[in-house]
Amino acid sequence: HIQDLFKMLQLPARCGTNDGMSLSLLPIGIFRLQDVSSVDDRQMVEWFVSMVEMRSLSLHNQSVREKRMAKVVEVRDCQGFAWSSFFASTAVIRQLKKIMDVAKQYPEVLGAMQLFNLEPGLRSIALLRRVLPKELQAKMIFSDRGDWPSILEVRRGLCPEAVHRWSVHMERFRSGAQWQPVTRDRPQVVRTVRVIAGSVVCWLFRGACESNVASMKVALIFLADACPGQVPSMAEVRRPELLALRSGADSCVLRQGSWTATQDGTVLLEAELEGVGQVSVLATVALEGGAAGVGPDASASALTAAAVKAALAAPPPRALPVATTASILGPDALFFVAGVVCALLAMAAGRYLLGRG
């Protein structure tokens, strides 16, 4: 039950980080804090202890096998996460404190903590970065939304296959509708496909403005596979294009194209709302000729040229319901409270992240 609440994605070392460590990813923006706070504290602690114990055994086996110290990398997808609601929830803060008390008993487990898809310029994060000790900062990776090099082109970052598995994992929690609402709270849409050298990739973006005006940035990125332990290279297949959208019967904007892969890797299509507004987005990236994707998740992402044709034929949306993040207070109303809590959490987490000495 708790596992389902957190919607966790667990990846083994072979498809985890670029330096070959296992990865634990939580999309914290899509689970509800009220559901988490409803879990009994004792049950939450027991669940966490069982998770860490199993992880410790797995890391021990990897350490013996590879003759190096193996640690897990914790990753948090922060898109849509209401930081103000988090800091206002005393029940969740209480649970987190108890979890951290247990975590301090396992300092050898955690190798790094990554927060990505952060809202650019978030003041709570800026304050947290200032109060963290230098040793602890070395364990942390903060990545703003759209800043892919900081999360992908680093040794502790997500490997190309992990990026694809994350994208497929997130697709499982969508409503199933072709058109996806994009708002200021959830401004990003990402689609991926695994490719081998010589594969022809077709991609498509359609945007229908639901407000008076809006702007969308569309980019196509290729992340090439690298040898184990090496950092992959990232290239822009298509430079980011800023599209202006307006409401009206003929407001739907279309961009599409194709590209031939020269290496094995992951192709990533990103569409991001710039500023305010509301847009319905239909985005697809697929292999030409009906070929399935590459890798163990190929069936889950079997986007083919037929899917692109279906996307072209899909009628524009009709006032799609928008999934917004309900905040108890405004985004910066709890700035000072957030800063104090962040500082306390940083002190509590110090022993866990830094280890014994």
C-alpha cells in the first residue's frame, strides 16, 4: 500500500546512474500529501526499515561483485510538487523526522540525492543550498526544469536508459487521454524512445491554447549510450523553438519531423510552457516503419509511425480538465518557515549522507 502511495521507480545498477549505481526515483509531484499523512507512523517506519534492509543486502552483493563500495542514488522528480503544502503539513514533517532518525542508522546506504524538475528560481531551494555544509552539498544535485545537462551529463546522473524508464513510468499515471493539459503548476511534457544506430525517429508536437495566449518551447534531444562508468554525450537534434499560441478555432500549432540516429541511445521530446497560460499538448516520439522501441520497456512504449498518424488525426481538445496542485498558501508565503525547516532537515540528514566520518 505505501509503495503504491509513493509511486516509486526502482532501477538496478545496470540501468541506474551513469557510474553504475542503483537508483530509487520518487515522482513527488504526483502523490498526494494527505494520503501520505494518513499512514500510521509506526507502519511508515516499519516499511522504511524493511526497504533499507533489503537495499543494504543488495548493495553488499554489488560491492562484493564489483570490488567497490556500492551506494544507492535517491532521485526526486519535483514537477508539480507544492512546497508550500509540504511545509504546512505538520503530519508529513513529523513522519519525515522519524524517517530521518532511522536513516541515520544507515549512513553507508546513500551515495547521492538528486532533485530535478525544480521550478527555476525557487527561493526555498536557494536558501537550502546556502545553509547546507560543503561536504553535504557535494552529495546533492539540484537541477531546474529543462536543465538536462546537470542531471544527465554527470557521473551520478540518470543514464540514457534510466531517462526512458522514468518517462514510461510517468506515462502510467496519466489519465489515458491523448491530449495532456499543461499549466503553470505542471508546465512540462516529456516523451522518449530508445533507439539503435540507424533507426529513423519520427516526432510530433501539437499544441492547442486554452487561454488567450501562451508560449511553448519545444526541443528534441538525443542522449547517446556510453560505456559503463562513462558520462554520456547529449546533443540537440532540434534546437529549442519558442512557439506562440493563441486561442480560437484554428489555434492548434503543429511541429513534426524525423531524424536518423547515429548511435544507440534515448531520444527525448520536451515541450515546456513558458510563463503563464494553459495549453493542451499532444506529443509523440516514435520509430519509423512500425518498429518497436528498444529495451525491456519497449512494449510499454511501443510508439510507432501509426501512433504519429493517429496524433495528426486526433481532434483538438474540448476544454480538458486541468490537473492543478492545490496549495494551502501562496508559493512564497511560507518562505521563512520553509527555510527554517530546510535547515533543520539538513542538520538531521548530515550524518546519513556523510556517513561515519
